[in-house]
Amino acid sequence: LALLFASGGAGIIVTGFARSFDVYSIASVPHIASGTAASLGHLMTRATLAGLEIGAPLLGAVFLTDVGLALIAKFVPQANILNVGLSLKALVAFSSLGAVLTLLPGELSGLLDDAVNSPSVAITAGAHT
């Protein structure tokens, strides 16, 4: 929640909400535009891609830590990797999470542009006939 306010995401959400009332008046009933299924499919694809772009650095760092621990366990069988491994993986995960959260606000506006503009893609204003 702090990241949402620090990056200005709350303002983008409120702006999108206010813009939806400007575009689609309350007096008229909106109807679904043609090609909406394709547009919604595209938006779902973009949302999945955005999630992967946010989570991939964390998953990659933890995976490389697991590979390194496996190599250490193979070449130094006397070392008890299970005792050290969990704390090392937690340290790597939290430090990469800090790096991702530091770099994310700059990229967040680009990832949220589709979500803010999506109501104009899916719904057109006007009376339903």
C-alpha cells in the first residue's frame, strides 16, 4: 500500500475512476462494443506479462541461489546446507525484493497505463438499443 502511494498509483486509480464518469454518463446505459472479447483477452495477456515482469527478478535470484546451494552440497557433502540454505535464500529473496521495490515505481506507470485506459476499450457510452 505504501508503494502504491509512493509511486503515485493511487492518483492514477482515482483519475481513471473520475475519467470513467466523464466518458460514460450515469444517465445512459453502456453497451458492450464489438470486439470486446479480443480486447479483454489482450488486457489479460498484458496483466500476466506485467506480473511476470515484476516477479521474474525475484524468482531468478532465488533459483540461482538454489543452484548455488546445490553445487555446494554436491562438492562439499560435509557441510550441512539445510541449516544455512533457508536463511541464505531468505536473505537473497529479501535483498532482491528491496531492489525490485526500489526500481518498480519508475516502471509502474507504464504497467498501469493499460489498466487505466481499458474501460474505453471494453465499453462504449450510449444508450443500449
